[in-house]
Amino acid sequence: MRIYTHPSCLLHDPGPGHAERPARLTAVVEALKTAFPTLDWHEAPRATRGQLLCVHDDTLLALVLDTTVETPTPLDPDTFLGAHSAEAALHAAGAGIAAVDAVMAGETSSAFCAVRPPGHHATASVAMGFCLFNNIAVAAAHACERHGLERVAVVDFDVHHGNGTQDIFDTDPRVMYLSSHQMPLYPDSGRATERGVGNILNAPLQPGTGGETFRTAWREKLLPTLDSFRPQLVLVSAGFDAHRRDPLAQLQLEADDYAWITGELATIAERHAGGRLISMLEGGYDLDALRECSVAHVGAILGRPLRLRDEDPVNTAQATKMNTTRPRPPARVAVMRNNAAI
Ligand SMILES: [Zn+2]
């Protein structure tokens, strides 16, 4: 497993008091380095304009990349462009591109992109909801256009609906978008009736929903649909703002719930995609919850169960060997709970 990040992602500054602040990424990076000292860290490259143009239009690229600002400048009431935002946005999108290239080349089976600004609210033409470019959509488009994949899944468990991702792919049957999210909540999309061309599946959850109902929605509705799609690559919009301590929403998840859903997604990735799973950080605004949940999430990817195809003895042999050396997630989660200040 690889972790992609870049120092420039710490320099995107929406201004004092903004929830989407550099300390979020510092918390995630420090927690992962403490919990998993031997992780394989990689510096994220910049996305190219050509790669971004697979999902975004020229006008948005010009706004984000060619506007000179010295102080945080609002693009909408939530979304700001600062002096270093363009560089951060290029590396955040580039992380997903690099991760797709790495898993398709067989250099690793999975990756987590610890980047910001987040991406899933950005549409083809509009930066919104703290998001400049849609990082996960750029990665999905790259997987289809550059690597010729015909079935790419984008799974989104951020507490907000990924309106941008849905909007970008809702007429593209190569990409399936599945999301659980709180409703009502920003951005007021993601109803169960929004189905695209049969490639969109939304499971809105009422404020106050806890882990049991969250798991039921995934177990009975979203995961069976994902399994039936037989994805060749699983991409995850990993937002941790459905945690019970998050200040921006009212779902009541615990870190264990994130470990559970991640394990389920990794199992489906093993079954259909040769284990190819790439996760990108989206939301999450309580720093302690971010630390716990990112460790639970990465731990579940590292310790995923063996579900390889019977007809592939080479992969089975490799995975058996790897599995003996992988850390097990439950112990890691327990450590984080007892040391909340990590
Ligand atoms: Zn969110």
C-alpha cells in the first residue's frame, strides 16, 4: 500500500476560522506515521492541464490556476482561493492520477491520498464546498481514458453528498457512483431517486443516524449493487465528517464503522479488481476524529481479508505471503482510542 501526499497541500489556506484548514492534513499525516511507521510514502506529482480537462472545463482551470491572489479570495461563501491554492489543487488531483498509474502498473494494489483541498463537490465548471478540482473524478476519468477501464466505482461515505462527482459521471456508464450521506444537508442533492443512467445510487441518512443504520444501508443496498457492478477499480471518497464528533453534521459514526465499511470495500476490490483500491481524503473537521478514522481506514486496507480469485495462483501465493506480515486493524484502533492525543 502507498500513501500519497505533498507539502503544498498544507499551504492552501482558506483563511482564519475556516473548517477546512491545514491542521486537518497535519493530523492525518502525523497519526498515520505514528500508527504505521513502515508505510510507503510517496510525493504526489502535479496533475497536468490535459488530465484535468478530462473532467473540468477551461474556465475553471483558468480561474484556479491563472488567477493571482495574495489573500484568501472567495469563489463562493465556502470556497476560497489563496496564494498557494493552485499548487495544492494540482498536487491533490495529481495524487489520484499517480495512484491510478501505480495500481494499474501493478506497483502496489492500494493507496491512500492524504491531500487537500478536498474534491467531491467540484463540478465540471464550478469550484464549491471547499473543493477546487474534483480529485476523485479526475482519477476515475484517468482510469477510463488512459487505462481503458470500463467499470470504475467511486464510493463516497463523506457525510455530504458528492454532487460534483455524481454530476460529472451521471451519463457515463463506465463509472458507478455510490454514496451514503446525511440529508437534509449541504449541498441538498443525493436523493434516492437520482439514478443517472442506472450508474448512480444514493442512500440518504437522517440526522442522528448511527453506525447500525449506516451499516444496514451499505449491507442491504449499496454493497450488493457495487458487487453486481464488478468494478475493475474501486475509488473511495473518504470523508470522515460522519463521525459523531464532527462539527459540520449530525451523523453518529465511530472509527469502527469506518474500519467496517473499508473492509467491505476492500473485500469487493479483491473479488473483482485484483485488490485495486484507491482512497482519497475528502472531509472531516474534528481533528481527533480525523486521527482515529484515518488510522482505522488505512488499517482496514492494510489488513483486508483474502478474497482472491481461485483461478489466479500467482496472486494467491503473493497475497498469502503479504498477509502474514500485515498489521491487523483492530489493535490499531484500540491504541488510538487510548491515546487520543496522538
Ligand atoms: Zn463532507
